[in-house]
Amino acid sequence: MEIMLWLLPTTGLLTGIAVMAFFWATRRGQFDDLDRHGFDILDDDNSETRER
């Protein structure tokens, strides 16, 4: 039971840090264009550099 006195505040702190990191990333635009990187592999512009 004594471990709960350590685990509960630590869990709350880590959860708070994760929520703050999520909102920071959202404000910085990290989630604005999620599909672009998926379509980059279909782009043939870099085909010359891949053949070398």
C-alpha cells in the first residue's frame, strides 16, 4: 500500500507531461499533413538517385 503513495503522483506527473507534449506538437503543426509521407514513396522524382 505504501507503493501507491509513490505510484499515483508519478503516474499523474507522467500523464501530465504526455498531455503537454501532445498539445505542444499539435500547436507546432506536427499533425497537419499525415498523408504526405505515405505518398512520398510513390513519387518518381527520386528514381534517378535510387538507380545509382
